[in-house]
Amino acid sequence: MSIVGLPDTAVKESSERVSAAIKNTKLDLPLRKITVNLAPANIKKEGSAFDLPIALGILAANGLIKQDNLSKYIILGELSLDGRIRPIKGALSMAAMAKKEGFHGLLVPLENSAEAAVVNALNIYPVETLPQAMEFLNGTTQIEPRRIDTQEELFNGSSYEIDFTDVKGQHHVKRALEIAAAGGHNILLMGPPGSGKSMLAKRIPTILPSLTLQEAIETTQIHSVLGLLKNSSGLLLTRPFRSPHHTISDAGLIGGGRTPQPGEISLSHNGVLFLDEMPEFKRNVLEVLRQPLEERSVSISRASGSLTYPANIMLVGALNSCPCGFKSHPRKECHCTPIQIKKYLSKISGPLLDRIDIHIEVPSIEYKEFSSNSVGEASSKIRERVEKARKIQLERFKNSKIYCNCNMTTRQLKTHCHLEESSQKIMALAMDKLGLSARAHDRILKVSRTIADLGSEESIRSEHVAEAIQYRSLDMGNWA
Ligand SMILES: Nc1ncnc2c1ncn2[C@@H]1O[C@H](COP(=O)(O)OP(=O)(O)OP(=O)(O)O)[C@@H](O)[C@H]1O
Ligand SMILES: [Mg+2]
Ligand SMILES: [Zn+2]
């Protein structure tokens, strides 16, 4: 058997799997030379999903399957040597395409049927073996199409296993996270090891607005492309939280490869991308984040054309106070020199820092607080306030392309962030006395706007500005 039409290695090897599967399920493999032509010939064929359609095509050519039934369905699946059908990648996107092209239905491996069924109003037939697929196409076996009520799944299943009630103390950090969530601001957490930075970051998705169906489908689609969905759940029901290790490559982070695959930033789409130990990331890796953060999507161009993946994320960075980590620790001693500290912090470049609106210190909590029985506020309560503030923003930006304070342009800042005289005074004082830059000025304005929105206040008052100024500790130079 030979396969033509730009097959990659996995597709070429398909001939071995297909002939073994046909033989091992006691079906007839014609004793002639078989040429499988994958048309159109100019498009590269990748992956193992062609196994099942190739096998069925051969059986049909041999007169074992009714030809006209074949054309009604899109058929996908990898074959194992014994004829069982194994899962593939990207079933959701292919189901969406099948619906758009007006196909009657989709034959997919059982493991992929839930994700494919996310595309409602298309018949998704889960198949487990080659003979079963053949009998189905011949009408001798019925298969119940897989259905998923996406609305209901989302309604019932969108709860998190973690909650802000687990976090003791750290009230000012929680407040900063609430503001960040409310305005969609990127945030930087700074503090000694063990102070709870990772613990806090992981809980941010729990206070972001509830996932909409559209958002859930978008995010699921990206996870489907990489084959990362678990069998049972068709739809990703919660906002993603991704925490790549600092040794990650730039392609791993923003996407890449010969046929561009989505990276961590797209896997975090509609959720949180957490960069723990941010200064440890390679500089070029952090640099490539800048554009996607601005554009909320990633474009990867290749000779074969360019591809765009969505990347609407909240970036959360964490770093220690200094290379040893104990600079801001109440009792432990730090031996880092000012030069070492400066060098450590400077690894996060200015332009990237520019896209992070809020910096917050996370101190180690005292044993007294840690051992107390007081229970913190629940994520659901915080989320209610966040959603209220987001509603105000949706109304504010209804005639523009943005929907969050964090994305305001300089023009929009002028229109929506007018400062009263008392607020202007505080801002001027901060700029002069603390040596804040012009770029810090705009960040402060945006965050002030969000703080006012959280309080349902039309105008930005002096206390809003004063609070926002506190969230620029890295600019104030009182850190290094
Ligand atoms: N405020 C807190 N309330 C309850 N538990 C806490 C709190 N802070 C820290 N902990 C406990 O300490 C553990 C360590 O916290 P975490 O890993 O989040 O710290 P970290 O700041 O990320 O440290 P590192 O810099 O080493 O990554 C948590 O798993 C949690 O059990
Ligand atoms: Mg950590
Ligand atoms: Zn130190």
C-alpha cells in the first residue's frame, strides 16, 4: 500500500496500522497494490486521524460498504492493530467545520465524542471498533448520537475545588486581586518563599466573572487541538489556570512548531497565565509576551501561511523580594547586595513591566494569623462585586472594541478617567515626590477607574487615586 498527497510520518505509517486492523478483524484486504490518494495534494496531511477513513475507504472500494453513505459523514480516528479506534486531536474544531459545511454527522472515537458534541445541532456518532463503524455505515448497526446540553453543563459544572476562604489573612493582597479581576489588570505578586503567592494566584480564576458558553467553547477548542481534554468532560467548565515552568521556550509559551501549535498563552485563553519566579524566565521568552498581551491574540507566520490563536489572558507574575528571597522577611536575614537585587529585578524588562498595572507585596503571615480559625471571604462573594464592576465597564465601552478598563487607550483614558481637583493634587504629588514615570501615570489612572467602579462611583476620587498609587511599588524604587 502506498499513500500519496503530502503525508507526514504518522500518515505514512497509517498503511501499517490500516492493513493490520483490517486483517485482524477478519475483514478482507484486497490482494492488490493499493494507492491511497489524499487530495488536495498540496496540503500537508498530519497525524493519525486518517487511519479510520483510509480503512473504510479501502473496504468501500472492495465493495464492503455502501459508497453513498460514506459521503454524508466526516470520519476521524486512529486505528490500533487489533481494529480498535483510538482518540485523536482537534475533534472539536473538525466538528465545527463539519457543521459549517453541512455534513449530516461525524464519526469520531468514543473518547472524543464529548468534545465534538459541544458543537450542538450536529450528529456525533461515537465509534469504538472498525467493524462497528462499517456496520453503522451499512445500516446494520445503530449508534445513538452523543448529545451534550452545553448550557446545562456549564450551569451545573462550573465550580472550583479551591476557594479564597482557604487563604488566611493577606487582606490587602486579596483586595488587590479583586481590583485586578474587576478591571482585567495584569498583576505582579512579590514576596518571600512560602508566603502564599502561588496559593493566591491559583485562586484568581475563582473570582473572575463566570465563564460564558462562548468563552468555554473557545478555550475548549484550543485544548482540543492539543488533545488535552479528559475523556468524560466535553466542555472546559472553569477558567484555565496555566503555570508553565521557567525553563519553557518562547515557542512553548506563545505557540510555534512547523505546523503552528497553540502555546501556554493560548491554553490560558479566558483565564490566568501564571509565571512563577518570573525573573528566572529567559529574557527573550518574556519579551515575546508583549505583543500578545497587547493584541489579545497570537499570530504565528510560517511559509505555509499565518495562523492566529486567541490569547485573552490575565497575566499574573510572582517573584521573590531578592535572589535569596528573604529581603522582606520579618525575621530571616538577607545577604543580597543592592547590585544583585537590581540585577534580579531588571530581568523583567521595562516594556513587559509596562503591561502590568498592579504590583503587590505578599508578606509572610504571622503564626497567630495562620493558626486562627477566622474564615476569609468566599470567592463567590468577591466574584459578585467583580461582576458588578465589569457590568459598568461593559456599558462604558459598549461602542468600542474593548470591554475592560485595562485595555483603555490614551484617548479613552482622557474621556473616562477625569480627575477631580483633589485627585489631581495627589497624583501630582506622587509623580513629583515618588518619581513616578509617565507610564506609571497611565497605569494609576486605569486602576483608579477600576477602584471607583468597584465602589459604583461615577467620578474618580482622591482615595481611589491614593490606593492605586500604592500598587506601583516597583516604580517607586522602594523595592530595590
Ligand atoms: N495566607 C495563607 N493562608 C493559609 N495557608 C497559607 C497562607 N500562606 C501560605 N500558606 C500555606 O503555605 C503553603 C506555601 O504557599 P505557596 O506555595 O503559595 O507560597 P509561595 O509564596 O508561592 O512560595 P514560593 O516562593 O516558594 O513559590 C501553601 O500551600 C499553604 O498551605
Ligand atoms: Mg510558589
Ligand atoms: Zn536576599
